[in-house]
Amino acid sequence: MQNKLLYNDAGNFMITNDTFPRSEFDDWAETYDLSVSTNKFPFTGYKTVLKKIANLAGVKPRLRVLDLGTGTGNLAIRFARSNCDLWCTDFSAAMLEKARQKIPSAHFVLNDLRLDMPSEIQSPFDRVVSAYVFHHFELDQKIRILGKLIRLLAPRGRIIIGDISFHDLRNLEKVKIMEGDNWEDEFYWLADEAIPALENLGFKVEYTQVSSCAGIFVLQV
């Protein structure tokens, strides 16, 4: 199966005054894999997070999988190796090109998660996965995006998100002090705040802390 690079309506794609502009991620694409391989904040436990996401997804052939914010494809490739029906989105064309080189069998869609999913991504998915993406969004934006994904889940489907995350603010502050100058303030998950908000959407939520600064949420309806 040949890969497909699909584009959302260009007139609706641009977001102005963006805290995390697309151009920064285009520029980062060339060195992204080196950045995440350091096993230092904010990527402490990165490989373990990806492995656990795939394990929690129950990877098997023909599983229909949507990877949100696929980046250079480091999570997606774990599903491609098991012959999943794999769809990947990102808002950086440069990142998608790197992923495309690794995973020629996947479908790629250039899309910003804050916008509606394009028509190419409408059929139900058995798994929706994401790694190191949602910390770029404030909590209310995280919740809005995830709420819209419910309709994309097949029966008994689930959403699995690995990201920079902490049990609560106290644990975040501990790591912030420990990291010192390495720390950057972004919209990191606090599980004790996120879980009630996700449950209000109708999700059953399981949360696991994987490293000092990374955790995984499993969401089911």
C-alpha cells in the first residue's frame, strides 16, 4: 500500500499569534530524533513511554490506529511494524516528511488538532494514540480536542496519550526545582486536574506515572 500525504483546507489551516508556531516544528524536524534520545527533561523515559503506549494499545495486524501529532513517526512505527491500518496527523509538513520516510505504508494528513478533523479522517478507529503533543495545549483546549475524538472511536476503542505529566502540582514543583535551568514552562498535564475533567466528558480514565516527568492516560467511553 502506498503512503498518502493529504492536506486540510489551506484557508482554515493557519492560526495566527500561535504560542507554538508551525515554523518552529518545521525547523526542529531535522534534529528531533536526537533531542528525544537524550533521556533528559523533558524527554526522561521517552522510549519507555512509547513502548508502554504500544503495549496498552494491544498492537496487532489490521488494528485501525490514528496517531495524533506523529512528529517524525517514532510512536507510529511501532504500529506499522505490526501491519496496523495506520493514519498519522501533524501540523508540521517537515515532521510528516520525516515520518513518511520511516513508514511508507502509512497515511499522512497535515492537520492542526485545534481544528476539525478533515474528511479523510472520519471512519471509526480502534485506537487513537498520541505522544508528547498535548502539553502544548492548555487544559480546556486538551479537553475540547479529546471530546471531539469520542465520535472517532470504534466500539470498545480507546485513546492512549503519553506526555509530559505529573500526578499533581506538588510533584511538578519538585521536578521543576530539580531540573533548574533545564526547566521550561509549558502546559504540562496535572493528573489530579485532568482526570475529573476527562471523566466529565464520559471517559473512564486510567493514569500511570512512567518517569519523573512523563505519564500515560488511557481513556475509554
